Amino acid sequence: MGFPKISMEIKREAARLFLVSENRAEAARKLGIHHTNFTNWQRQPWFQEMLETMRSEIEEDSKARLRLLAQESDSVALDRLRNGDSRVAKDGTLISVPMSGRDAAVIGAIARDKLRLAEGKPTRITASLDAIVKMREQMTRSVNSVTLEGEVVRDQITDSSDAKPSAD
């Protein structure tokens, strides 16, 4: 007499519970199976593939929800930018108040920044930093030596703190 075969459905549910809790013993207990079964499954390629497939599905589902959230919040921000914020007046009626310049500027700045990132372009801060680093490299290359009246005085760049005053 052997042990009853555990269905693939139970194995899938074990994988799902493991992904949720990261706890083999808890997943096994909830399903009424012995934890050694679970431990043995984890060593099997089919179980690892099942976990990876489930992780990918969860990730894709999360990305889809985040895309929807971004679209909806973009729509609300655009509506507020065009039509103003809704407020309750003293008499209890709903009125539209123009968005403040500061709020509009923040929305615009964030939108431009996200657009540049989506297009694979650097943001202003990154572009400025890149320009400074590039300028520093160019200056370093162009000042390999200092000549004075045709004679090489120094053939390396030294930090100004390292330079010693001349006794002239």
C-alpha cells in the first residue's frame, strides 16, 4: 500500500501559499500535507518552474494595475489642471477653484521628468551632472603639462592643496 497521490491542483496551491507566506510549514499545514512533501517538491525543477511562472504572473498583474493607476491619476491631474479643484462654498454648493500655480508647476515638472525617463533621456539634474563630469575630463586632458616661456614646469596636474609656493 502506497501513499495517496497528491494532485497537481494541491501542488499549485502549495506553491501559491508559499509565495504568499514564504513559509513551507505554514503552507503544508494549511493544505493538510506533510511538510517533507513540500520540502521534496521544492527541490524539483517542475516546482521551481511553477514558482517562477507564478512570480511572473504576479509581477505582470502588478504592472498592469500600476499602469491603470498611473493612467487614472494622470486623467484626474489633467482634469484638475484644466478645470480646477472642486470645493464646497459657504452656501454648500460645489464650486470649481483654479489650481494654484505652484501645484500646476509641480504637476508639469513631474510629468516632464517622467516623460524624459520614459523616452530614455536624462533628467535635467542628470544632464547637468553629466555635463560637469565631461567638462572636468576635458580640462584634465587639455592640461597635461604647464609650460612657461617654452620650458615645461610641471608635467602632472596637482591639487592646489599639494602645490608648494615658490621661493621667488
